[in-house]
Amino acid sequence: MGLTKRKDGWYVEFPVVDDGKVLQLARGTPGAKVKRWKTSTANRTLAGQQEAKIKTDLMMGRIVSERIKGPMTFKALTDAYLADPKIQRQRIYKKKKNWIAKRFLPAFGGSTPLADITEDKIERFLERRRQDNGYQGTKAKPATVNRELAGLKHLFTWGIKKEFLKVNPARFLRPDKENNVRDEILDPAQFAKLQKCSPSYLQPINYVAYMTGMREGEILGLTWDKVDLKAGFIRLAAEDTKTGESRNIPLTFSEDLLDLFKNLVKVRSLHSPQVFLRDGQPIKSIRGAFQTACEDAGITGFRFHDFRHTAITNMRRAGIDHLTIMRISGHKTMACFTRYNSFREPDLLAAARQFNTYITLAHQTASQAPSASEEKLASSC
């Protein structure tokens, strides 16, 4: 196997497996077949260079399956993309898979040749997305459209690297200006009502989010080895967080929060490391149940992620300094932290009262202390 000499020139031979998407190098793999390529040179050194390139292409999944007839289709590209181990290891792999299945393939058609997907078609797709109704009946936000555009660009850029296409049709499209700052928080009365309307398995999840500001994925993916009841912390490793940085979250925000985990550990499942379960199984999604609970509680426009806004705002109102809150919440920049910090009129009035107290005391102190001229006069007498 490898480079062989025949009467009409040099050939490259490798055992391969054809999965219907790409050819893959398969030494010692059952069902593998020998694939032969004729080099374009009679020079052994140059033929060896072509052999090395073909081997690399096989290992990287760059050679399209022979089952794909004619020009490569959009479906073939997306299948090969999702089959790439590097793509599968990405944190947003599931989201990309969802975009492809629910957005990209319906919009462009799986059987469409790649050459027929133009910048104009992508722009029309983006315009339709801007008009689509999104979560809870709202239009797709600029940030949502921008993430999908970025996903498309990465898909085509990946295709270029694999030599499936030569030009990225989305390369000149620019993202929309984003202004997706949300200002939705729950007051204690609203939260109490939401809890009453939530199923029992959802209530502790809601409470942890309300008190700590942890992200939905961090809570649903929480395992008992991350919970340090003795020290009173949830200890998230770098791989557990969106930012890729470890984080320690106090469980002593309230006695109820610590008691919640102490009670959960007493009835923890021996068959699952997950903290939060439903009928003994890990919880994959709470979106439907949470939306129903909000509707039953008469709460509109509130998303689970808004608990993060609520917790951060409450921490700030409690007088915790910004840097400490950022360490707890995992925000890297002040700009991002500010987006999650909601201000209401009572906050502004409280600031005014605080200032009034300060300035009043300052004036009282000044009126009681002798002025510089009075001190000079007193010293001369």
C-alpha cells in the first residue's frame, strides 16, 4: 500500500471506508476497500508528495464519497461537516446541528448544488429570519440572525479547507447591529407565584437560578462531585462554564439554598451523578415546562436566562461590589456585566436617598467645624 509503480506511471493505493459522505483512511478496518489514484507525474519524488497529500486528505475527511454523484450538494456538505470530529467537539455542536436541520436545509434545499447557493440567496434567507417569529412569539433578534450567519460562514469556510468548494458565498455579508439588552427581572412576589405554578422537579432548578444567577446549562449539567456542601460552594470546572474558566459559587446566599442541596443529597440517585433529575433521569430541557409555568403565573416576556439578570441585580442591590459579583456570575468584562444589571426607579430613588444622607452629614459636619478664617482669628486673640 502507498506508492506503487506500474507501466503507465506511479499510483497511490490506500485502504478506505466510504461512509456515503467522505472517504476515510482505514488500515485494518473490516469492510475497507483499496482505493487507487493515478499520480500526474513520472517523477517518484513528486509522486511521493502527491501520496502524502492524498493520505492527509483521507485522514482529514477531505475526499468526497464516491456515492455522491455529480456536483456536491448542500446536504452532502452539511453531513460531512457534522461528521467532522473537530466540529463535534465544539461546545455549540448541538446548536449547529439544529441550525442545519431546522434553518439551513429547509432554506437552501439539501439537493441544491453548492455552486447554486449565492450571496443573494443567503441575504434573502437572512431577511426572512429577521421577519420570523421566534421564542414566545417575538421576532428573531439581530444577535440570533448574526449567530446563524456566523454558522453559515463557518460551514462554507470549512468546506473550502476541505476543498469541497472554492469560494465562500457568505464572505461579504455583514452582521446586523446588535442591541439585545434585556431588562426583565422578577420581584419576590412574582417569583413566589412562579414557583407555585411550576412542577416539583422544576422548582429547585428555578430557585438555584434565582439565587445564584447560574446558566441553565450549568444547572442542568451539575453533578454531585461539583457540590461541596462542607465548604458551602458549587465548584464549576473550566469545561463546565461558557467562558471556559472555573468558578466558585457560594451556597450560603440563603439558608434555604444550602438546605435545598442538603435535602437533595439525601435522596440522590445512585444511578446518576446529576443533581437535578426528573423521574430518575437527567433533564435535557425545561423550556416547555418553564414557559407553561410563566403563562400560568401570568408572567409574560420572561425567559429562564432572565433569572441571571434577576440574581445579579439583587446582588448589586444587596451591596455586593461589582468585582465580586462578576467572579460569582462569570462575567469577564464590565460591559457584559452592565447588560445583566437592571435598574428600576426604586434603585435610583435609593441612590438619591444615599446621596442625600451623605451630603446632609457633610454639611452638618462643615457647619459644626470652625472655618479657616475663624481659626486664624481665634489664634490671633
